[in-house]
Amino acid sequence: MEFTLKAVVEMEIEKSMDFDGTSFSYKEKADGVDRLLAYDYKQCTGCGICVKICPTRALELGSIPEIATGLDAPPVMLDLDKCTFCGMCAAFCPEKAFKLKIDGVDIRDLDEYPHLDSHIKVNEKCIPCLICEKACPKDAITLELSIPKKDELIIFDETANGDIGIDEDKCNRCGICSKFCDAFVLMERDLPDITPESPHEFEAVMLDTEKCDYCKLCVDLCPEDAIEVVCEERKMEVDVEPPKIEGGITIDDNLCTRCTWCVFRCPYDAIEIDKPFDGDIGIVDRKLPDCDPVGCHACINICPSRAWYIPKDEKIAVEESLCTYCGACVNSCRFDVIDLLRTDVRHTPVTETPWKNQWLDTIAIIGGEKEGRAYEGLKFFRKGDEEGVVWK
């Protein structure tokens, strides 16, 4: 008779939790490895992806309709006793509300941890202006515009007379003229008034004619040929060339959620984005009578992309080009008015590791190919542990 002996090794695991304002810090020390799972609940939209994919059911979704309408509470709660610090929540959070570091290294920088993959690129068509910086709901874009002020180029001619006007049909309210000359006044619009139906970040450009001496430099500066100037009298000759528009934009990848507001608003098609998810979103017509968008506002409030709005001639609408298919709006709706389907998940390669099949299952769940996970007998792994531990 043959016997097989298998050694059982107990691993000492220390766990702790801290809370600082809006951020939870969960720590684990096991087998000499330090793991830090940070969760910023103000950055979380309650999309529920992490809850659905958690292999140990350590995450629970809060009351999203109430949170969407004003309740200050974490959209997701974590049971530290159940959490194995596997990193799936951090790897696939579209808002980067969860972040996991192992010995100080973000798992998104480790090949063995697949994660959402998306890209944003600024191409050669970019004319640096104020639009995308103001359009971004996450303040992820910083504009660097190098253009001299008019009074640095010429002396103001107080004797000048003439006429100046702006063609509203041509003007895209890029704001370049206001950066160059004080005769152009640009006023920001209130954020609640900015919708996909009325997307301008600024009011129509106003003119302070007392500060204009009809030099015509702005005419050549405007990229849309929207400024018209008639100079009837000037004593000082304008003998300088119009300044060149120089500069660029930088995008903070840690803040950008690929909502595509910058793409939606850029008049020059200068920004290209690959979103992490593809899908479809729509309204369930038979449930629409229950919807009260004016009194509720849940989907409008919760959407990180500001894709939902109340149009002039409809009850509620969504601009699908802005949607990231996260699903937060679905969870926020009390009457199941919103229908969302993900059809593709862009992710980094799934490498050959002991936990490969778990990650493939996770991706399939997010993409809608699988309803959920089979929990019975599920194995989770720690780095350097080839046998795994069975979750029951």
C-alpha cells in the first residue's frame, strides 16, 4: 500500500485598516510581502464591477440610488477578513478608485496582473486652446498656451476709430482671442448648464470696445476667421506680425477616465481615445413613465462622464459617445429604466500564471460572456505560491 504525504504550511497573515477623510487603506503583511489596497470612495461611482468580479465576495455594493441623490457614504464596502488582496478590483476599476501596491509597486506596472487597457493621444491637428481643458470633467487636462499679450507687441492707440464684430456661426469659443487681447471677454458657464445638448464651456465672446484700437492683429490670430475688424482711423501704424499660437496640452493618465468629452468638444479632431469598454446603452421605453429625472437626477449625478442630461423635447437622454459603459447609472436608477450591455473589454495580456483562469473568468464576467463566478472550490493564489488556497 502506498501513501502520499503532503505538508501543510501555515502562513502568518497580518491585516489592518486605516481611514483618512475619503480614503480607506487596507494593509496585509504575509510571508514577508506587504500589500496596500487603497480605496478612495469619493472617486468611486458605484459601478459595481469590483463587487461582481470579487473572487471571495469581500465587496458589497452600497445603496447607490441614495448615494447618487446626496447621501455621503462609500458606494462599496470591503470585508477585510474575506479579502485576499488578489488585486482584481484595482485592476479593473474604470475610475481607479481602487489601487493595489505590492511592496510599493502598483500592480498595473506588473506584467503578471492584467488590467484595463485604454489609450489617449493628442495628434498633430491640435491648436492649443481653452476648450478641452475646461471640458474635462476630471481636470485631467492642462493647457500650456504660449502667446504674448497684445500690449507687449504694440502701444494702444487711443485715437483709433472703427468697428469690430464676431461671427457667432464661425466662433467656437476657443478663447485664444481673450488670451491675446483684453478687448475680448470670455465668461465661463455654470457646470450644471453644460450638457451634451448645450456643450459650450463659455458664454458667447463679449467685446469691450473701449479696449480695442482696431489693430486687426486678432483677425489673423483667430483660427476660425470669426473676427471682423474695420479700422477707420489710426495714428500709429501696426508694423508687427500676428503672434503664432504655440503650446500644447498634457493629460494626467491617473485622472483621465476616457470619457471622451475632450474628443466630443475638440473642434480640430486632435484627440484620439480607445476606451476600456465597448457596449450599448439605452432606455427601457416601457419603464420610462416611472422616470422622474427632474426630481431624481440620480443618473445625471452619478455619471462620471456627464453623459446623461434632460433634453428640451424628451424626458431623459444619454450621449452614448461620452459613455464609458461603467454601469453606475444602471445601479443608481430605482426603476430599472436604463439598459447597458458591455460587448468588449480591452485589457493587457493575461500571462501564464497559476491564477490565469481566474483572470480570464473575471474578464468574461465584465464583458458579459459569463453571468458570474463558480465559487465552490475556487482557488486563489499569492505570489510565489504555486499550490493555491481553496476558497469555500
